[in-house]
Amino acid sequence: MQRFFMRTPFIPTLAALALLAGCASQAPVDDSGRERGDWKAQQTAIEDLDRWTLIGKAGLRTPEESHSANLDWNQYPHYFRMLISGPFGGGRTVLEGREGRFSLTNGDGRFEAQTPEALMEDQLGWALPVRDLPYWVRGLPGTRDTYQLETDAFGFPSHLEQSGWEIDYRDWSEAGDLWLPRKLALAYGDMRVTLVINRWQTEPDAEADTPSDD
């Protein structure tokens, strides 16, 4: 009887150790399904992603005003088009750029300038860093200035500082086999911008990188 009494505790002990080992071998997962190491595994693919479409909503807040608008953004290697509709854009505003040429079209006509930021400032009274945004919305720092980047417990970007802007990555979603930002909060001085991306399309329909002028 003593032999059986001495051995029986050993079996549940082995089971408990096996359970602990199994738990330890599983990678941590957050509520959205991200795992530690996902960002590192996809970073090269994110950097190479140069054709995409996003659809979402943007909010702008300054001490003087607060607006929101719908955003439909098409990005290609040598061309981009942002359709901003709603109060944020003063109705319907289309911002386009290709090969160093930038235009903004709204109810008042079509305007051109050397930079998209100058166009927005002149016509809308505020400006976003349009040349850095294609990087920031993918979770990457822009290439024009130095930066500071912080990551979360899963290795994903959580906070980026560049060109006077601060970008917080609040949420992520899967688009195909890539994790891309779903919600961003941007701040520059007393300007606050919130971007919520409802849909990413990482393989947009083929079209010319430099469409002909209308």
C-alpha cells in the first residue's frame, strides 16, 4: 500500500508540468489576434507595399474648429489621389499628386502648388504632412527626417515622433496576410487628427501610375 501511496502524487505533478510547458510555448496573442513576432516577419513586405487603397474616416480638431470627413485614398508608386468628402474637406475635395506635380480640386476650382501641404494650407486653412502619411499609415517612419519610434509588447509600432508630429497607433487589423494600422491619432502643436481605417485593399485594381490629365 505504501508503494502506491508514494507514487500517486507523481502523476498529477507530471500533468501539471506538461500543462505549464504547453502554456509557456504558446506565443502571447492580443484581442485582435496579433502575436509577438508578426511585425518583424512582415516588415519587409510592408516596406515594399507601394500600391494600396484605404477607406475610412478622419477627424480634425483645433482650438478654433472640429470637423470630420470620409476619406478614400488610392496610392501608387508615382501617383496618389485622396478624395475627402464632408465638412473636413469643405464639401468634396480631391488632392492628387504625380511626379512632383500636385493639384487640389474643390467647389472653387482646380489649384496647383509645389507641395501638397502648401495646397491644403492655401485652400483649406490647414495642412497634413501628405508626403509622410503614406509611410505613417503603414506603421513606418517617413524617409525625409529623423524619428523616434516606440513599440508595444508585441513588437508593433506604438508611438512615432517625426517632423514635429506625434503618431499613436491605437489599433490594428488584418488585410490579406498583413497587419496594418486601423486607428491612428496624430498631433502637431494644438492640431489633433484621428484616422480610422475601415478597409484596406493591398492589391488595388491595376491602373496607370500616372493617369492622363483631365
